[in-house]
Amino acid sequence: MTQPYLLLADAVLVIHLGVVAFVVGGLAAILIGNLRDWGWVNGWWFRAAHLAAIAVVAAEAWLGLACPLTILEAWLRDQGGAPIHAESFVGYWVQRLLFYRAPWWVFALAYSAFAGLVILAWWRFPPRRNDVRTDMGRPAGRLRTPDDERTP
């Protein structure tokens, strides 16, 4: 009955990788997307979630807190009877991508610098609310007026 715990531990590890990809890839998408006029990269919810994600990571580092996903993965491995750092084939490669050995302050500084870049991108390319456009070129949700019928 230990196998489900180990599979769940690997699933948590893959989710953890997804969060990292969202934070790192999200900033790349924001920067590239603004150069290429991809409107979705400035969507309010995307940008707020992105800023919140890196803010949580940086705060955890400065407060000396372990990531909840790391704690959950370790607990699942323990429940599955595996050593905390034992992993499957998938787990091995994902852990090699995610975890490095360095003093805590190196991570706190790196996460804070990255958070600073995200804040700089927020200032340089501010998020927009209701930026979705219809085929008529007016903001979505706006009621039609008689003038709309006269314009092509």
C-alpha cells in the first residue's frame, strides 16, 4: 500500500516543477509577449497570480520557511516507506532541476532579485483589466450604442 504515496510524491514534485516553470516562464512570456503584442500576457489575473507566486517564494526564503510542496513531497515519501530523498526515475530528474545546494541567503537573494524583475515588469508593462476586445474593437462588456451601428 506504499506505492500510491510514492506516486503522489512524484505528482507533487511535477506540480512543483510546474510552479517553477510558471514563475520563470511567466516573466519570459511577459517580456517577450509585450514586445510581440500578445495581449494575454498583461491580463490582470495572470499578472496578479505571477506576482503572488514569486512574492510567496521570496517571503518563504527570507523567513526560513520550507516550501509547502517540498514538505508535502517529503511526507508522502515517508508515508510510502521510502527515504525522504529517495525518488523514482521521474523524481530523480525533476529534483535535479529544482533543488540546489547553497546557503539560505543565496536563495533569498536570488528569489528577491527575481521578484524585483517581476515588479519592474509590472511597472514597465502594467497589467490591464478588461482588455479583451470584440471584433468591433470596443472593450468587451460595453453596451452597444446607436453610434456603434453607424461605424464599420
